[in-house]
Amino acid sequence: MSPDAPTVDHRALLEEERSDLIAKLDELGLGGAGLTYDSNFADSSQVTAERGEAEALGASLRETLEDVERALAKLSADSYGACEDCGEPIDPLRLEAKPAARYCINCAAKH
């Protein structure tokens, strides 16, 4: 990285993303107790469809949260920024755009 390149606080970006993801999971009712629906609701097919959508979105949010947690652990272990496949450094601009990136752009294209 060049000496005049802007310094990005990846930890702050990741912690902010983690907070946002947790808030979204809570908003969906997936943060703690799980989804709850009124069993007396007249249109059970609508409830089933909404539940499926919420669970699919929740799974995606949880997966992203796991990536963020993994990146935060790497920061603590001083292994952040290395591609998990080839071991080469991940481009700083990629990390700025996607702080939880696990792979360099070349290896990401293979996944």
C-alpha cells in the first residue's frame, strides 16, 4: 500500500456492519426467540409465505454476520487481509468495499 493511501479503519467498518446485521435480525424477529405468528390469522398461506421469506432473509443475514465475525477474529489474530485460498493480500480497495471479504478477487471468481 502506498504511504499516501487513505487509512481505513476496518474494525470500525466491521463492527458497524455487525451492529446493523444484528438490528436487522432483531427487526425480523430472528434475533433471540425466533419468529412468532398469530396462529389464529385467517390467511395461513400468507403467514407461511411470509415466514419462508423471513427465514430465507434471516439465513442470508446470519451468513453475512458469520463472515463479519470471522473477519473481526482475523483482525484480532493479525491475519486480516490475506486471501483464504492463495494467501496473497486482498486488494485494500476490495477490503474497503467489502471489509469481510475472505478471498482476493481472482479466488473469489472461482467460488
